[in-house]
Amino acid sequence: MDHQFSGEFPAIFAAMEQLCRAHPQLVPYWRDAQWRIWTTTGAHLRATMGLSDASVQLDLVMVMGALFGVVSTHFPERAALRDAAGQEHPLASVHRSLDEVFARLAAGLG
């Protein structure tokens, strides 16, 4: 997540969200692109971590889906926020939301 929130990704993400608001016909294509990023990331994690246990792989799929949901619904609202000085919001609220989701998932998964 930190990798995706670094560099130009937040600005690109926010710009795509604005385009989708202006042109709703783009939404399915944008969501598909987002989902492909997440599934590719999940496949990379499974390969890198050498996960062979089916239940652990299922947990990873569940966590990736939860993260996709949080980021795709929460990020667009927060990406455009500005602080009192008019500077771009540092996305700290998105990180806090993700930390909360991770804590809840950890408690639920044990």
C-alpha cells in the first residue's frame, strides 16, 4: 500500500476518479483496471511468499478483496482533501483506515 501511495499514483488515482465522475461510462473500465492491479498484486504475493496452504491462500484473497474495497471507496473521498493551507492532504486518513481494517482482519482471522 505504501508503494502505491508513493510517487504519482495518488494524483493519477484522483484524476481518474474525477474523469469517472464526469464520464460515468468510464467507471467499469476504471474498476476493471483497479481490480487487475489487485489480482496481480495478490498473485505476486502468493508466488513470493510460497503459499501452499489453501486456507492461507483463501485468507490472502479475502484480505486483498477487503483492501480493494477500502481503497476504492475511501481513497477517492480523501485524495482530494486539502489541509488548511490548501496543500494536498497527506493521505494519513487513508492509512489510518487501512490500519483499522488490518486490525479488524487480524482479530477476526486470529
